Amino acid sequence: MNILSPRIHRFLDVATVLLFALAPTLFSLAGTAAVLSYGLAVVHLGVTLATEFPGGPARPLPLPAHGVLEVVVGVGLVALPWVLGWTGAARTFYIAVGAIIMLVWALSRYRPAPS
């Protein structure tokens, strides 16, 4: 559908970093679920900072590659609770955030707008 511009997408990436960083406290995640959430905050921040968004400085990760990473992570996060046998808050959180990441991926414009 491509209705989210790269600028809005970058803002949503920062919001995602904050969500992952705060999730253990906000959603009472513990153990592996909490550690993974903190790790995902760091990784998502790194990917966002490494991405070359239009109008920004040159960076090593092209925006279309950023999109590929996001859809792979989204699918992985939805599958993770079943793979690890999680229930409760951890299961709900990871399925929801994976689905949201895939929705943002589906709605984002990863290629320059036609002139």
C-alpha cells in the first residue's frame, strides 16, 4: 500500500526501540523474554541508525534492505512464542509486536516516491 513515508517510518522505528526497551517493565516480561526485548531494542536502534533514509546522510544499509530485515523479524517474532513455548504476557507481547512490525512493513514506502 506504501502509505507510510520514510520519514514517518523512521519515527516509528524510534518508537519501536523505546517499546522494546520499556516492554519488560510495562508488560512484566522476565527471563529470556526480557533479555530478548532489551537486545531487540539495541539491534533495532543499530539498524535504524545504519539505514540510509531519503534526505539523510549516506549510511551503509539501503532502505529497501531495512524493509527486508523488518519483515523477517516480524515473522520471527510472531513465531517465537510457539518455538520457545511462551505463554501469558510474553506470548501476547511478541505476537502483537511482530504483527505490528509486519503491518508497518506492509504500509511503508521503501523505494523513492515517483517524481
